[in-house]
Amino acid sequence: MRFSLELDFLSRFLRRNKPDAEKRDHNLNITSPFLGVFGRSTKSGVGISEEGALSLSAVYASVNKIASTLASMPLNLYRETANGKTLAKEHPAFVLLNSEPNQDLTSFTFVERMLSDALLYGCAYALIERGSVTSRAAALHPLNPLSIVRDTYEGQAIFRDKDSGSVYYPDDLVVLENFRGKSPIRLHMENMGITAAAMEYGARFFGTGGNIGGYLMTDKSLTDEQYLRLKNTWSAQHQGLHNAHETAILEHGLKFERSTIPPDEAQFIATRKFQVEEVARIFNIPPILIQADGATTYNNVEQILIAFAQQTLIPWARRFEMEFERKVLPERERGEFNVRFDMRSLLRGDLDSRREYYATALQHGFMSVNEVRALEDLNGIGEAGDLHLCQVNQIPLTSAAKYGDKLTAQE
């Protein structure tokens, strides 16, 4: 019942505040006209663009959380050897991926920019600048996703830049796609419109001091000039938060009757909370991570963070890794070298859980002391730390009788 009341108040608000092309501020993306995905206006009456969606706190927090968290993870290039993988610091692409994709951006800024573009627009593009001699990737330059158009030429897929007129082949660009390459803002335009409408309703509600209006009544007839003067004077002296408690002086038999606020309209905050959860669901992020209310305790915070890493960040990391390996590395080096985000700090548990895991790993011999120290970002202790140890009281069953006879003989 409560949810139906919330939707009812919002629908009435939207009907009363249909977009007016003459009154709308075209500088604000959040209220700019927008045709939906299927060539129609949104039913909510509030259009919203990808950039305008960032003015919604839930969208900003979701995009920022995902993009900045993954960007903070080291992006490394590894070489596969007979003894395992090692950092390929000597490879020309290592600095490109790990530190400086071009002279203007750091690796953090580049990954954050690409991921935020993919989350908002559905696709992110980066031009691969190649060396004139070796044709290796020498720099990566992000492009404006709104200016890139996919096309075909003589059966070959190409990308056209509407702004510069440049044409790129697939090997010229790093392309990071969201699910099916669709913008979640456009796919969920109606949902975003409701969120924006609720925010606008709250702004108007509090902008008038919580007063949604009233009626001025008189038994006398007013001329057009008197009507306009009264309306303008009343609005100037009694509308807005700064005039919320001003004393009204009425003349010529005027009477003021305040209109009441229906209880369901006063509950719009509950609708705004629900819309925050909707936005979090769209971006596949736990609501608690964007400061939304939720059933969170100290005991389950760790599980929420691990679920966020596994279900949200790892799919995006794999998109990055596979695209970099396919476009940045020469074909002859694929398989020998691979690109990986180092996400161990996100996936490992708390101190007690790690201590128990490491103790089991050392006791059963599937990890060495140096391997454990590396996971904790500590230096090794030399060759002695590379030994794999096991408990002496664990022996094969076939040797149990001989081992028992040996102990008996010693006694």
C-alpha cells in the first residue's frame, strides 16, 4: 500500500509538471528534452542525458565507485615461464599499461575514464598510437564516445569519428563495451526520469519552505491589471524559502486559505530511497557501497566487498584484459604474455581469515613462506623461504606399519 501511495504522488506531480519547452532551462541536462530509445518521449516527462545523469547522486556514486575502485588496482603485464609467471617489466607495453598510457594521463586516470564512459554511454574507445618503425602500441588516447559511429565499408567493420572525420579499423581502437554495448542510461530512461523527477519535486517542495501553495479569495471582481499585480506581488513577497515565515498583509477583503499537503506527497523521500536501490541494481552494485540504507553489520561487510569484487569488478577487469591482449600485444606474443589486474587486496579476507588460510597452506605444503609473504606485500626471506614444508605425522597408509615398527624399535 505504501509503495502504491508513493507512485501515486509522483504520478500526480509529473502530470502537474509536464515539460514546457519555453520555460525549460536548456543549460541543465537533467531537464533537457530527450527522445527515448524507441523514438518516443519518456513517460515520466523528464528527459535525461548521460552527462545529466551524473547529477543524480546514486548514478554518480555508482559510476565513481566502480571506475575508481578498478582503476586503483595495479594493471600488470606478465610473462609465462616454466617456473610460473613473472612481471614483464622489460616489455615496451608494461609502462603503457601499468603507469603511463600517454604523456597526459596516468594509468589510473585512463582506466577510470574508459570505464566511466562504458558505464554511461555503453562503449568506450581509445585510439592506439603505434610506432612508425616497430608498429607496436606507443600510446593510448581516449576518444569521445558520442562522436564514434560504427559502420561498414566493403564488408569491413569500421569506426567513423563524426567530429574529426577520421576513419578507424577495429585494430586501431581499444573498445570497452558494456552489456551488449548499450547505454544503461538510455535503456533505463524511464527509471532515471522518475529519479530525476523525485529530486526536482523535493527541490521545489523545500524551495517554497515546504508550502505547496494556497488560495487568495475575494468577493470583488479584479481587473486583469489588478490580477497580475496581485499575483506578482504575492509571489515576490511570499514565495521561496527565505520568505517562508513572512507576515502577509491583505487588503480589499482578501482572504488566504492554505492548501494542505497530502500524506502520500509528504513521503516522497521514501520514493527517492527506492530509486537509489533501483540505480544500484542497474549498475550491479550493492546499495550499501553508495551510502544507501541496508541491512549491513560488521560481520557481513567483508562478504559484501568480496561479492562486489567478484560479481561487478572482475567482469569489467576481464573485458579490459582481453581487449588489451588482443589489441596492444602483437599476435606472436599472445599466450606468452598476458595482462592482469592485481585484485588480491580486494579478494582476500580479514586478518583472522588470512592467518588461518596461510597456516593451512604452509602445513599442507601447497604454499611456501615466500609465497605467503608476497601475498601480504612483504619481501622474501631468501632461498630458505622457497621450501615447501609438510607435517611429518602425515604419511601414506601403506607406510604406516613400517613407520610403527621403526618407532617401536627405537623405544
